[in-house]
Amino acid sequence: MSQTCSARTMIKRISRSEEGKEFLSQRVAQIQQVLLDNPDNGLAHASLSSFFHKLEKSKDALKHLNKAQKCGILSNEFLWKEEILRRQVQSEETRDMTDLSKCYQRMPDSKQVERRAAADLSVSEFFFKYCLRQVPLVITGGVDIMLQERWTLDLIKQVAGLKQVCLKHLVNDSMQWARLEQSTCTTVGKFIDSVCGQNASCDYLFDWSLPLHCPELLSQLVIPKYFAGDFLQRVAPGSLYRDSWPSLFIAANGVNSELHIDTFGSNFWMAMLQGKKRWTLFSPADKNFLYPDYDDSLDPVFQVDLRNPDLSAFPLLSLTHPQQCVLEPGDLLFVPSGCAHRVENLTLSLAISANFVDLSNFPLVKKELHYRSLVDPNAQELLHQFDDLNFPSKMFSKQTDLSWERFKKWPRHDYNVYDIT
Ligand SMILES: O=C(O)CCC(=O)C(=O)O
Ligand SMILES: [Fe+2]
């Protein structure tokens, strides 16, 4: 317990301890007693639901949440919790219904992620063959489209060295997304020195927004045609996620991000600038066989440990469909919405990435924003724009690469010739 961690992670640790479980079970018994006298006590049902949830008894938690709602305890937060519990129950039921005799005692072999040269890949082929079918792809030479001169750690240090950054670090039993918790804050320059030094840091400069923190780096960037139609650039300035990406990643050899699915149904790309990363990806259909734990979030952590897979505890892992690739400088990776992934930095590495929305994930993104909007007004505002019948949701098969400036001022005047609907 020596590593610093979030309250959420600490609460999970305590509720999984013997004393924690005993305390929670006693509370359950007390509330059940109250309900014997007054079965329509909505608040008691709501509270019982929370205690069952902490005891990881999701079916009971969902049952009592629904009873609380029937007793008139209605709020958006309860609808949000209901969806979290529904996801948990559904994943457990899917596993219960799966025939264990089909499982093996080892992980399936990983297939290699397909690789295609940017020079031979049209926007239409990318969209219909990979994006729409949720097939990951490495676009080789993709980074040459994006930068005339590839960024290096030296350049990042020159331009952003004095800026403040808050780092992440991996905590094995973290309940935070990707099992990454907040670590120390420092300057970009000091962090780069520390990852280049002898005793490289275990911290991760992870998803550091360039538009927010270092826009001066972006003026030279070109957004490849495959991602240039990002719907997040068609919403009002200030809207959620519109200016979050691209973001920067720097890590020493051996630093990882654990299994996760990118949030709000977004698609994702990553451009590898320096060093190597090994990606392991699963198809969206594998999600429940990776043993998601939704805890208090719509974005689960996964109970399986891919470094040392325990097939006795998690037998359905043997029925998944892993794909792997090692990203090298110049590679541009596309990760479709809904694909769980884990990333290992095989060397000191530098990369940029972005999440995006297009026609391939638009329905999923709207569904995810609907649930997030129950507790997040910014998600509600974004959804409102996406839901507008006049929202420009067509794409263009002859889309060209766009300079950063043109990408941010999406050239709407061309919209009448857009042909992918
Ligand atoms: O490079 C990494 O560690 C993973 C990046 C990633 O998956 C993300 O930002 O969602
Ligand atoms: Fe990710």
C-alpha cells in the first residue's frame, strides 16, 4: 500500500479486505432490517444498492436501485448508476452463459495488426474496410504526411521544456482508467532529462493536450486525410473534447499503460515519433471476456493481468482475439472505437495521439454521451450539437490532408460535395 493512489482505488482496497467486507455486510443486514418494517423506503433501497455495489454484488445492487426508483427516488445520477450496474450485470451474465468446456489453458496466439502504406490507402478504403468494420490498422509512413521534420525529445524540450506537466504512474490495483494514477508535477524539460538519465523515471507523460498546453508546437502539423473529417471540429468553440487533442506521450523503456477502452466511444490514432511501443488490442466483442470491472464509472478497468494471465481465474480470456503490433518511428496506428488495448513502451518513446469521431462511431458516441450527459453538462452540450438534425455528418471520399489551421477551421464551404452518408 505504499504507492500513492486515488480515493477510488483506496476505497476498493478497503472494501475487498476482510474487515471491509464484514463492515459492508453488517450495513447490508441493518438496512435489510429497516426494509422489513418499511419495504417502500426508497432511500433505504438506494443505500442498500450502494452497499451491494461495494460488495461487488451487482445484481442485488441493480435490483435495489430499481426498487428505489419505483419508490420515487429519481435523479439523473441514479440513471447513470443504473447504466453502470447494467453493464456490470450484463458482462457477468454473458460470462455465466458461456460454455467453459470451450476454454483452453493458455492465451490465444496474437495475430499481427494489418499494415498498409499510406501511399496506397484511399480515404474510402480506410473508412469502409477498417473504420466501419472496427479493424485496427498500422498506416506505414503515415507520420511523413504529418510532419516535414519529425519531432524529437530535444525539440520538445526546446519548445516546451519550461511548461508544467502532471505525470501519471501505473498502480497495479488502481481503479482509474488504464490503471494510471496521478503522480508528481514537474516541468517537461526536467521530465525529459529524467527519462533520458541512468535511473529512468517510472512516471508517464501521458495524454498531455497540445492545443491546451503547447499550441506553438502545432503550427507545423498536418492532419492526415483519414482523420481530417473529425466531427469534433464541426462543433462550437469551447465544446467538450474539441480542443483536447492531439496530445503528447513520453515514457521510458518498461513503462506501460494497462488495458482500457478509450472513452465515449471515440476512435483513436497514434503517430510514433521516437522509440518503440508494443500494442495489444482486442476486438469490441471480446470486452466481456476480459472481465471488466465498472466500479463507479462507465469506463471499466479490466481484472485480467495480461503480463501474467491467470487462465484458471479468468478462463474466458482464452476465447479472445488479441492482435499485436510494434509501432516504430513513422508508423501511424488507427484504433477503432470499443477495442480494449494495452501498451508497453519497449524503449524510450515519443508519440502524439488524438481521439476522433466520424460516421463510423457516430451512433456509439451519441449513445455514450447520452449516459455521460446524466452527470456532465459538457457532455450534454456536445450531445445536443451532435443530435441536431442539421449537424453536418457527411464525410468526403476525396478528403485531403489538412494543415493544422485548416483542420481547426473546418472548411464547411465544401460540404455540399461530401458523398459518404
Ligand atoms: O501509448 C499509450 O500508453 C496508450 C495511449 C492510449 O491508449 C490512450 O491515450 O488512450
Ligand atoms: Fe487508449
